[in-house]
Amino acid sequence: MRLIVYSMAKGYDIETAADLPKAEESLKKLDTALTAAITGLEKLPKIAQDADKLAAGELAFYRKLQGKVTEFRTLLPRGGVEYAKAALNLSGADLVTHVPEVKTGDVPGLDQAMKADKACELVG
């Protein structure tokens, strides 16, 4: 999921109102990726207690971030350039600084199960 940050517009990319569609597109892309990741985690097979712990922690993080992104997208048309910059910076920072409680490689079979589900590939 962290890799999506590299394809998003950055706060410094938004200089005028004409750049606001870039911010909207990036937030929309992030929202879509979060939806896919949440769906994948909800369908993740129950492999081990650590897998459940990982899924629960990641679901909580992605749901919280998706709530923020939904709010950002709703307020973006009225918030203007500075709001767009802040929304992109905060979303990117949340993704980059997030550290899962359990690493997928630490749970036997979890990595293969996640790779088997297209939506879960975004999570790892």
C-alpha cells in the first residue's frame, strides 16, 4: 500500500486552483485502493492467530484512513489549494509512517494466501 504514495500528487504539486483536479484524482485513487485492501483483508482466510491480529490491525488503520480520505474528498471543492496540499501531505504521511503490528512474512502461509487474492496484494 505504501507504493501508492509514489503515484499520488504531492502537496507541492498543487499550486493553483487549476491543480485541484490532480488532488482529487489522487485522493480518489487512494480511496479506491483502500476499498480494495479492506475488502481483501475481510476475505482473508483464517490461518493463524497472528494473521487475525494483522488483519484486525490493518483493517482498523485502513478504515480510519479511508474515513479521513472521504472527508478530504468531500471538503476539497470548498477547501481550495491549501486544503488540498494538507490533505495530500497527511494522507501520504499516514501511509508512509504506518507500521503493521505483525509482518506478513512472520505468519506461515499468510503471504501465499494474500498473493492469491488480488485485493490483498495492496496490503503487503
